[in-house]
Amino acid sequence: MLKKSLFYTLILLGQCFIISAQNPCVNGNAAGYPCNQIAFYANISNADLSGGLVGVEGNDIWGWTDPESGKEYALMGQTNGTVFVDVSNPINPVIVGRLASSTGFSSTWRDIKVYDNHAFIVADNNSGHGMQVFDLKRLTEVTELPATFTEDANYNGISSAHNIVINEEKAMAYIVGARGASNGCGAGGLHIVDISDPLNPSFAGCFDADGYTHDAQVVTYNGPDTDYSGKEIAFNSNENTLTIADVTNPTNTFLISKQGYSQSAYAHQGWLTEDHQYFISNDELDESAGLVDNTRTLIWDVRDLDSPTLLTQYFSDRVAIDHNLYTKDEK
């Protein structure tokens, strides 16, 4: 995953490309933008990221740190492909190169995760896209900027997908919201792929006992529920429920529990605390649907995986759609 610093070194605000000294957050303002404890370093517009193409938008972002040089790279999803940006100098981010969508078609949703110095990329509503695999070490070898890359491999066990999740400890990728999936795994749940050999991914199994999964986090469980110690546990956001599954054996996955909540509109995504005791999640549409007045964060007690309970809800003083959230180092 990205180091924490990377999240505020690349800020996409739809303006021109700015290279400047750090602008601290003072009285809620940094370089003309509203802020809260975040300094402004630099900005690259979608137009610059796409090389000046009209109508290209951004959709998701992940990151990679080169283990040899320590350089940090942002992996930026766009509607027409993926852009790789060197952000190791936060006031001077550099576009290293671009990888086009495997089909050449646009997709509103593109998602990227990393394992063993390789990026794994899926796109939704993009028939025939599959899962692209890109060797990130190639970013360190570019001599003429920006480079035009081609994929190093493609897993065609799915046609398109909304998202991808990776448990790096087990070298397993979990493709979610897949369409056109092979191997009888086409309900849009977890399409599980062995990526221990990154350039030769292979189908391993699936979990679709609760239908469509929009996003997930899969961990080697080390929480307080000793019934599942050391197991591979998936915490799935399944549109209207938190759905927990045991995916230790990809060929024999099973549902542990699922739990809905009041005023749900679209259970979108969530993330465990480091101690695996609590799951913090969001509902993408509850604000816009008028079900709640302010941005809501749901905090689940998952100390008993067989019986997750909604412990409390946090309401921001702002009204905005919440989309993705992550926790790191108990913060």
C-alpha cells in the first residue's frame, strides 16, 4: 500500500499542473483550497495525466514503493487507462508513463492493487478487459518521459470487474463484481485468483453465497475470535450488508455471517482496524438519498465473526458522499 505521506502529495483538483513549495494548511486554507491538517504540495490535472485528451476522468488511485530505491509512485486509474506518477519528490511529481485499457474502451471504474512489484488492474463495464498485469519495475527503467507501456500479462477468466482485492500474505487476488466470469463463478462475488506467479495468474475458486460484492478486505485473521485464528477471512461490502466469509480454502469457501443496518442505501466499502476487532465502513448513497443528514461512518464490532453488530455511527459536520476509507497504525 502507499505510505501515508503519499496520500497528500498527489492531489487531483481539476486545475492546471502546479509545481511549488509546500503550502501549509492555515485557517482552513492551503493554496486556495479548503483543508484540514493537510498541506498542499502539488496538483496534476486529469488533462495533464491523460496527455491532453479531452473528456478523460480519474476514478481510483493506489501506490507502489520501489523496494530498491525507496521511490514512491502513484498508480492513477483513469477512464482510458492507468497513469504512473513518480511522487518521491512531492513538490515535483513526474508522469512516468501510461498503460492503456486492454480493450481500448473507456470505463468509469478502474481499480488497481499491487503484489510482488506488479500492478493488477481491472475495469468495469469494459467487456473483454480481463485483469491486466504490469511489472512495476519497468517504471525504474524509463529513459524518455512519458513512456507508453503495454501490459505484461492478462488474466481472461473474467471479462470485466468493478474492483480487485489482494491478500499479499497469501498471494491471492479477489476480483469483485466480475462479469463474464468463467469456472462457474459469475454471480459477482469473490472470483479468487492465485497470483503467486504474477505473470501467470490462475483461477483458484470463488465465494458467491451472498451474491454481488462491491468491495472487500481479505486478511489472514489475527483477531479475538479464536475459531478463525489464522484463517483467510473476507469482509465484504455487499450493497446492503456486511458479509463475512471464510475463504481459507478457495475451492470450499463459506458464509460465516451477514448483517444489514438501518437507513442503508449502498454498503460500499470498509476497512478493519489493525487489531481486527472493528470494521469501519461507509454507505455511498445514504446522504444523497436523504436517509441521513450528514456524512455517516459505521463502526462495527466484529470480535465475534459469527455475530457482527453495529456498535455506533459517527456523523460528520459536513454533508458529502463518502466513498472509500482506510485505517493505518490504529489511526
